[in-house]
Amino acid sequence: MQITKLVKKNKQSQVALGQKPMSVDAALAYGAERIVIATGSSWNTDGTNCLTHDPIPGADASQSTS
């Protein structure tokens, strides 16, 4: 997990998963030098890519075995 590597490398880092939503003002008042926001995005199930916006023919993530 990449976040674990970051925290191990920089002992001053904090990870706060599953927190309540925070306003911009509250985030700025917290006093952190840097704030990283995770959006919880997910993959397209049809393989749509960012360059052509075309799906991969035959791609269907709902058929995944993992």
C-alpha cells in the first residue's frame, strides 16, 4: 500500500481515513502544510480510457474473478 510507504518514510505524516467531511475553512484552520484529498474514484467497467474515451471491445469488469 503506497500510503503506508509514505508514512514510514515521513514520520511527521498523518493518515486520517474514514473521517467526516471537512470544509475548506476547517482544513485551512487545521494548520497542515499540505493536505491530500482522496476522492474514492473507481475504474470504468468497460475499459474506457482517458485518451480516446473509447471502451475496450469485450471488456466487462463485472465478469472479473478476483
